[in-house]
Amino acid sequence: MYAKLLIIVIFATLCGVFVLRFRHEQQVINHQMAMLHLQINHHHQNIWDFQVRVAEQISPELLESRIEQTGMALESYTPTGTKSARPTDRRIARFGN
């Protein structure tokens, strides 16, 4: 009788240990995922800042003249009939807020 009770207690303890272990692993993975999301948001913000800096330093006229000087044949990326964003637009990127 005591042997069966001891086996049940040991089995229940092992089940509890495994459940706690899996929950801990899940929390660690969730933490890593949250940290990766923060890094992605930080990189997005850096990219946005670089785009703004480039847009501030070059005008469309200067870009067109440089393209003409090099003789490259480039096609417009903006489809016709849509309003293209001006490179001097200043937008503030807010990620994760």
C-alpha cells in the first residue's frame, strides 16, 4: 500500500517538475522573442532616420542631374496616377508606441 502511494507521489512530483520546466522554457523563449522585436523596431527606426537624412541632403533636381550626367536609363518607380512622396517630407517614425 505504501509502495503504491510512494510511486504515485513520485510520479506526480516528476509530472510537476516537467510542467515547470516546460513553462520556464516557454518564458525564456517569449523573452527572447520580445527582445528580438525590440531590436527589429530599433533597426526600423535607424533605417527611417537614414532615409530622412538622405532625403534632407539630396533634392530631386540634383538627383536627376546626376543621373543624366552618368547616362543611366532609369525607370520611374512610382506608378502613374499616384502621388509620389516628396523626399523633403519630414516624418517621425514611432515604432512600438
